[in-house]
Amino acid sequence: DARPGEPVCFDDGRISGLVEKQDPEQLQIRITHTRKAQERLAADKGVNFPDTLLNLPALSEEDLQDLEFVARHADMIGLSFTNTPEDVRELRQRLLELGRGDVGIVVKIETKRGFSNLPEILLEALKFPACGVMIARGDLAVECGFERMAELQEEILWICEAAQVPVIWATQVLEGLNKRGHASRAEITDAAMSQAAECVMLNKGPFIDEAVHTLDDILQRMQDHRSKKRSMLRKLQLASEFGSSGSE
């Protein structure tokens, strides 16, 4: 489906380039950007085609095989790269055929098409007995541009709040703390803003225990300031201290 001139991104945008040549079995890509002077592309990393209309089924042949096992054991299914309401409809139909109409769904929004079609996707997801939305910020930022990530995230939170659908805030939350034992200031602020969602996802890492405790502490402090998309207007500690000091 990719055409010459279209961008390609690897590993959440760590490496990116342009399609120069297209053959039936392969693409020739010219690398135009790396975050570091030298980058290594490891196995099992994601590949994004932000401007390409990929004609891929929501459920691959492997997915359909796995679904039989999942239907027997799972309470909820995460549908990656949900692009259209038809993707959600197909999963529901398959589950009904397997006799598991009681299974819930989490639609993962991680592409331009998924974001654009979110209202229709939600209407289909609400036909499940339980549903939620994951803001998959890694792929979504690569697909839509990092500079638009905050705006898109805000819009997804608002529309899900209106639909009364819970949201999972995902991808690289407290990543520095989780992987290296030290969080950046930006990561702490990002974690605090996750109070706008119902659930926050942490990736695995050697410092996961510390990351969980830190996230819990941040959210416990933030919950009196903000609940979902609503400011709580809590009495400000700074103002209380100022008043008690006797200052005029």
C-alpha cells in the first residue's frame, strides 16, 4: 500500500525515513532522521506509515486463531490499531459466534484514522457489555506528529468523558524512573496530568515497584485538585501558608 515519497517511522519515531522504491515484496527506504547520531533497530519494534492508507484487516489470520483461546479465558480484549467502527463490529460478531457476547473491549486509538473515526468507534464499542479506550500515545504521536499529541490526547479525553467511557492513559509514563531509576521533571508533570483518565498504564522495567509507588503518590496528591476533566478548586496550600504567616 505504501507509495514513494511517503514517510515511514520505526520504534516510536526513533528512526524515520521516506519510501524511495516500492516492489511487491519489499520497500526501499531512505533514512532521513535518527534521534541519536547512531541508532540500532532491534527486533520486534513498531513500524508506522503515517500518510499511508493501509488496507489491513483489524483481525489478522493469527488474531482469529488466537481469538478462540481468548474467548475461552478472557474478560476483556484489547483491539490494537482500531481504525474504523467496522473493526469493532467485526470483533463483536466473532465473539458472538464463539458464544462470548459477555466479553468487554478496550479500543486502542493509535492512528490518524482511529482518532478521526473515534465517535463512530465509540458507538460500536458501547454495544459491548463493557468498553474502554486506550490512548496509545507512542504510535499516536508518530502517526499524527509529536507537536499535536497533547491536543489529540485532550480531545480524546473530552469525547470519552461525554460518552461516559473510561480511558487508559498509556505509553512511557514515568519511563525514565521505570527503566533507569530517575524520572525527568516532564515525566512527573505528565504523570500528574494522567489524573484526567480512569487508568494509567506503566510499562515493565527494573524499577517498576518504585514507579508504582511514585505514581500512586502523585495521583493521591492530584485527586483533590482535579477529577477527570473537572477542576476541584481545592483550598490552595500556598494561600493558607501565606495567610498564616501574618503577611499583608
